[in-house]
Amino acid sequence: MAEPFPDMVDPSHTPAEPARPRPAWELALLYAAVAAWIAVWYGINSSTQEGTVGITPSSLASSKFLDVIGLSFAALTPPLLVGGLVLWVGLLNAPNRLPPLRTTTALLLNGAVAALLIYQLPSFAAGLIRGRVRVDSLGLFVLTSLVGGVLAYAWAQLVLGARGDGLRGLGWNVRSAIVRAVAGYVAMFPLVLGAFLITALGLMAFPHVQNPANPAAEWATKAKPGQVPFIYIVACVIAPIVEELVFRGFVFRGLEKRYGVFVGALASAMIFAGMHPQMPFGFPPLVAFAFAMCYVYRASGSLVPGMLIHAANNALVLTIARLAMGGH
């Protein structure tokens, strides 16, 4: 069987002492520019107000769309399940290509906590002033996510740079990233499918327990067509970069250094799921997703395939939610 995650580097090669990492401010500057643009855009388009879009499910459109989704899923499940199991076995047997890090476990985990707090800081600050300043809440959601992403990215560079690793030390190789992402997406299918079956059983056993919806998906169902691209920017660009950096690059690597790959992957996946608001029934699929992402990272030695998978998955969720609710 062909190895689905071929070597990017010779595993026996010991890398030379890296030079002092150059701060990667390009992405931070891009974040700042887009944040400023969105702030101006929402300032000019002050007529956009939350709650004015009363999108309700269209029974005919929603029924047809969900029928297509159901039939497509039924047709694709057998080959995806078989292919996913084969690729998952290959993923488990792939060599560990995680790049070596000088940064200690304690510094990685403490850095992850601080990065998450920093990422949420703009949203927290906006919540304090929202009652006093008339702002559009969707615009505020996008803007604070962008600003938080800039701050978290800069903080991660600072933490890793203190020990000479830098963000590039976590692995940002883009070689064959798309192929690895496709293989990883298929490989995680059996795990996520099993997790959704657990969720379905939980919903049937406890029908009166309310489960919060995905916030971005909820935004997508309410947004006007002109607002939708900004939601996709947050869910499919900002969130994958920040969350893969923090949960796989920091939390998983910190736990993996001390407890091994399996424990590190499982513990970091549970932390990742716990940080999302789709509790309790959203917990199993999120754990399965994050657990698989850790093994994709381990096999590829790069965060980029996981970011691509994360972005594609979020895009799929938003698109299905919006179309199912009659959005355009």
C-alpha cells in the first residue's frame, strides 16, 4: 500500500542550528489591513442592522436541498468509510515528522492559555462597550475576531521566538499540503461518523436537552448576502489559522512532548472541543475532528494541511446551514 503521507524530509536528518527566526509580520499586517477595511465598510453601511433579516426556512427549498444532501451522503458513505479506514491506518503507521522544539511543555501550554485569552480580549472589550456604543453586532463579531487573530499570532511568535523556535519551528511546509489535506479529510471520516452516531443516540435519549448551535453557522443563516463573505473570512481563514496554531501547535505539541502522541492528541482534542459552545452533543464530533487533526499534523510535520482541512470543514458547515435555512 502506498504511503499517503510520504516524507517531506529525511527523518534521520538532524537539522542544523537554526538562525534567529525572522518575525513573520506579513500575516499580521494583512490582518490589520482587512480589519481596518471591514471597520470602514461597516461604518459606511450603517443601515445594516442585526435582526432585519428574518430568514425563515423555506419548506420546499429546504426539503429539496436536504434530500439532495441526504442522498449524496448515503451514496458517498461506503467509499468514504472504506477509504477513510485505509488512510487512517496509514496515518497511524506514518513516521512521526513533528519538527523538534526547544520550547518547553510548560511554556507551550501557558502560551496557549495566554493566546486564547488574548484572542478573546477584543470580543470581551467590545462586550463592555456594546451597550453604550451603537454598533452592528455582526460587524463587531468580524472585527474583534480579526483583531484577536492579530494579537494571538503576534503572541505566539513572541513565545516561540524566546527559545529560538519561532512560528516556523512548528512546521509550515506547504509542499503537497492540498494532497495531505484531502487524504487527512478522508482519513478522519470514520472517526467523525462514529462520533455523530454517538451524538444521534444522545439526542434520541435526551430529546429535551438543548444544544447550542454553531455561532458562525447561526450568523450565516441570518446574514444578508453582502455580509456572508465576512463570516466566511472569520470561520474559514481566521479561525483555522488561530485554532490550529494554538490547539495543535501549542497544546498538542506541549502534551505530546511529555505524555506521547496518543495522550497528547486525545487531551488536546478534548480541550479543543470544550472551548467550543456546541455542548453537550457537539462534543463527540469535535473531539474526533481534533484528534484526527493531531495525527495529520504528526504525519505531515506541518500545520498547513490541518488548516486547509479546518477551513474546508467550516466552509461546508456554513454553506449547508445557510442553504438549508433558505439563505442565498
